[in-house]
Amino acid sequence: MKTLFLVRHAKSVNHFTAATDFNRSLNERGIKDATEMANKLVQKDIMIDRFVSSPAIRAKMTAEIFVNQYNRKPEEIQFIPRLYQASPEIFDEVVSRLDDQFDHVAIFAHNPGITDYAASLTDTRIAHMPTGSVFVVAASVNSWKDFPVAKKDLVFFNTPKDGSY
């Protein structure tokens, strides 16, 4: 069984306050939301054994907050440049290349790609993944290379405004 967590980066600073889109950091609400979302997972004993992120600052900061809540080291985050502005096809490629020793992988990335990818994974209608949201699916496969074509079941979809898992 492989479980994939899609985490949209938390709320970032206004587009016009940063030099480039890639370098936008999280704002105060984003830091608070990411901390709360990660803490809820930890409190529910929901396992994540691998953290993969876009290297864009807001995704990186969100991943670092999750890693911290899981009492893991920031060096454990795998950064994949192609996840910045990734299409669903790129997500499929990244997922299919994940190391099979990890069964519970979180990917931190951006809209519109992360919402489009989430919407493609199950029959559950996902029109929008708000900032800080966590979308989780599982498939009965032993290898990540089989995940993209496997039948996937929605485990949960939660946003910072939802309150609980």
C-alpha cells in the first residue's frame, strides 16, 4: 500500500511584495496554518516517511514546517525543481520515480498543477485546493511506478478552515 499526501503550500506574501514568484515566502497566516495542519497529522499518528517539495520558497517553508512538526531534519526534504509550476503529467512522473522504501510520501507544490493532479486521482470532485490544504490518496501497490495507473482511494481532503481530519 502506498499513500500520497498532496500539500499545497500555505498562504504566501502578496505577489507584489516579492522580487519574483519563486521567492515568495509564507505570510503569518501561512506559517500558522501550515503548523496547525502538520500538527493535526502528528496528533492523529498519521505517518509520513518521505517529504518531497518544489524548491520555491513558499513550498520549501511549508515542507520545513511539516518536517519540524514530525521531529525530522530539514535535510530530509527532497527538492525537485520540476515540481515548481508542475503539470499533472510531471506529478505522475515524480511519483512514479519515488523510492519504494517509502510508503507514505508528502509532496509540497503549487496551484494550478496540484489541484489538477488531485482531481485526476479519484472520482471525488476536487475543484480547488486552497493554500495549506492536504489531499491524501492510497493505492494497493507495492511500487510507486505502479501508482499513476492504479486505482486510488481518497483517504481524506482537509483545508485549514475545516478544523479536523
